[in-house]
Amino acid sequence: MFDGLKDKLSGFREDVEESTESEEDASPDDEETPESSADAGDASADGAAAETGASDASADSAETDADEPSTFQRAKAFATGRIIIEEEDLEEPLWNLEMALLESDVEMSVAEQILDSVRESMLGESRKQVETTGELVESALHDALLDVIAVGQFDFERRIAEADKPVTIVFTGVNGVGKTTSIAKLSEWLADRGYSSVLANGDTYRAGANEQIREHADRLGRDLISHDQGGDPAAVIYDGVEYAEANDVDVVLGDTAGRLHTSDDLMAQLEKIDRVVDPDMTLFVDEAVAGQDAVNRAKEFNDAAAIDGAILTKADADSSGGAAISVAYVTGKPILFLGTGQGYDDITLFDPEDLVESLIDEE
């Protein structure tokens, strides 16, 4: 999963190592010492003059740029087997990293945030404690990626456990991205953790929608609340909540019609569902393989009708990883689950730390 992005991040590590190794191979310029340029008889006087000049130069350097490493600092780093990474060492690798992220469908503002974070981490005093350039790169990438991927993250299972029952979750997104199948998968995920659920079909306009979700409900042994085609979506999900309250069901999973954020009538349906049902969570569903399109849609849906989190389907088929990297950052709402196959068990609780580790792991 996301192997293409992993390879590109590995390429950044190699670029930086190559850049800094070329600097390390070139030892600091040899400088004349006061003793080597003075007659033996005048060593004391010349030494005093050199000391005065060195003090003046040091003061001028401090006033010019306190952060820029001095020749002495660089020499000390070389002597201890370490290197000091400067802006010029990162210029080309960071450019290559930016292109790699954009080619992987990472959203522009997200790519810029990652680059800024990596640059800041790698240009600083803390680098002196890093044993190898590779470790420095890995640490910088880890923190930069985690900062954008983990935005808004919360413990989904804990929220379900602590919420008043029934918990109502409404699913939204465009047609054909696996929304209904994701509902069935989440129902099974909840059952594995001891929570009962009922399905409510608020997709009342699409021909065959009732049949599709009923097939999932029958396979899983779940109850389904549905109305005739053309019915009121808000009324269907409201009936699902009423059923859950009467039968001690823990979670209501409400499907809605696939829609575009520009479809005023369908967005009005979501607004009515919010008013009538007041769901505990609204989850946006899209395909990881949609890349930048998924990122744009997530932002547009969140702007039009606030979402609480996202589910990305077909994550197992996505090599670029752009949507997984970008969705949380552009919406401020977390990715909660990844769909990883066709089976009902093929849904994984999203863990930002695990994803980052998998992306930067050299093995």
C-alpha cells in the first residue's frame, strides 16, 4: 500500500545523503595559522594581533548571521564524524521531494507544509546529536508527515463506547466510491467489538439502492430500515433511530444518495437530515485511488456540510498515497478507516503513526 510514495520518500533520503557526503568528502579549507605566517622572533606579537583579529571577526560573524555555522563548527563536526547540513545541501533534494509529493497527488498546501517542516527540522542545532544523515532525514520526514496526517485524529472506538446510545452515523460522498459497502464493513467491524447496528437506507432516489443495501444486510444478519423509492431520506434515517431506541441497538448506520457538492437539492437533503436526525457523526467516503480528486471533494463536502471524518476505500490499490496524506490537513477532519479489499473484514482503523512508519521504513 502506497509503495510509490514510499519509494519517492526513500529517494529524498538518498538525495540528502549524497549531497552531504560530497560535502563531507571535501575537508574544510586549510587556513594559515598565525604561527605559520610569522617569523619565529615575532611569534608573540603576531599571535596577539591574530587573537585580536579573530575576536573582531567573531563579533562581525555573530552580528551578520548567528545561525550560520562557522568554519570552526564545520571542522569540529567533520572531526567527530558528523556533518552540518546547510541550506544549499537541501535545495535540490527538497525540490525533488516537492515534485515527488505533487506527482503522488499530495495537495499543494500539504506538500508545502511538509517541505517547510523538513527544512526546519534539518537546519538546526539538534542535528548535532544525530548519528547519521539517514537518521536525520527519517526523523524529519516522520515528524513532517505525522503533523499533516494526524490532524483532527480521535479515538473512534472510544467515542462509540462513551456516547449515548444509539449512536447515529450518516455516510455521504459521490456515487460509485464504495459508500454502501463501507457501511456494511463498518457494521461488521462494530459487531466484532460487541456493538449491534441497524442499517437505514436514506439513498431513496437511486434505482436498485434498496436491493443493494438489503443484500448486505441479509448477508450480515442485520436489520434494514427502508422506504419506497422516492421517499424522504431524513424520514428513513429517523425511523432507523426510532427502531434502534426501541430495540436497544447501539449504532444506526445511515446511507445517503451519492451527490456532488454542487447539487443543491441533494445538499439540502443532508441539511434536512442534520435538522431532523442530528447525527452524532457524518463520514465522507471516497476512493484513495482518486488522489487529488478525492482531496478536492473532501474539502468541498466539508465546506458545504461539515463532516466529522473520512473513510478511504481501495487503499490497497493505491500506490501514490496522495489522498491519505492530504485529506485530514485540507479538511481539518481525520481519516478514520481505510478500505483494503472486497471482504467485510477488509476495513482497517486508520493509524497515522503506523502509516508514517510504513512510508519511511527502509526495509
